[in-house]
Amino acid sequence: MTEAQPAGKTKSRAGLIGLLATFFVPLILALLMFYNLDAWKHPERSNYGELMLPIEPLSDFSAVDMNGNTLDETWFEKMWSLVYVADGQCDIYCETSLFVMSQARLRLGRDVSRLQYVYMATDQASYDSGKLMQQRHPRMLVLRLADNQSLQAIDAAPKRNLYLIDPHANKVLRYLEGSSTKGVYSDLHKLLENSRIG
């Protein structure tokens, strides 16, 4: 009779452990999944801008800066460039794009000196607007495209879009009008953190 008692205790202990495990194991798994949700999700996208494939360098590009200097594609080879291609007078959408560029650049912190942001005028009206906008964005560079061929060198339909150009003058990312500061910054941060160029 004394030998039957430990077997009964073992059986009741095993039942209690099984009952507790039935309750606590799913609870622990649910908590782990809740607090590590990002680890369980497949990444939907790795970047916010549209990757310009195939990656190609700017060619047949010519622009004039505010001092009247003529620039070609080699001008982009000193650092990363975030370029807004203007169209006509700068309206609210244009101003929003310039704000997005400015804020995304400022959020880079120590990498801020690796990125220039550029307002690319396509006609006299956009050039005049660019000069006015530079008063609000003193770090922004204003260029005027020399001809339609230079416009096509950027993209087939580039007006009112943002473009990221790397220090080898390659067109890397396209952002359509209405892109967010968070998305542009996220891409810039990842690229500059993992890049040794520029």
C-alpha cells in the first residue's frame, strides 16, 4: 500500500502539469507573437520609392545653375542627390514635395552632409518659382534644365516627381508626387547606412 501512494502522486502531478501546460503554453506563445509581431510578418516592401530598373547613369544631361554655370551629369558625382523636377509655378503639391525633401534630409542626422537636394526647373515659370522657394529652403540648389533632351535623360515623364541619384550619377529611385517624408527618409537612411560612396 505504501508503494501505490507515490504512483498516485506522480499521476496527479503529471495531470496538474498537463493542465497548466494546456493553459500557459498557448498564452506564452500568444504573448511572444504579440510583442515580436514584426519578426513573424513577411516584409511587404523593402523600399518606398520605385526602383528604376535597370539602374542607368544620367547621360546627355545639361543644366544651368543660378550663377549661369553649365553643368553636366558629372555634377552629380560628388554626393547623393534628391531631385524634384518642377513644372510651371510651384503650387501646394510642389511646396509639399520640397518640404518632404527638406525634412527627409534633416532627419539623416550625421549623414546630412552626404545628400544635396535639388530643385530642377523645366521652364521659366518653374525657374522663377524655384528662386522664390529657395528663400524658404536656403540649402536647396536650384538648376534649370538646358533642353528637353536633358529632361528625357532623367525619365520619360519626370515632371513633379522626386528622384534619388547616387554619387555615380545613376538614377536609383523614383518617388511619385505625394510621397511621404517617412518613406523618403526610410529609403535614404537605409541606403546611406549601407553605402560607402558619397
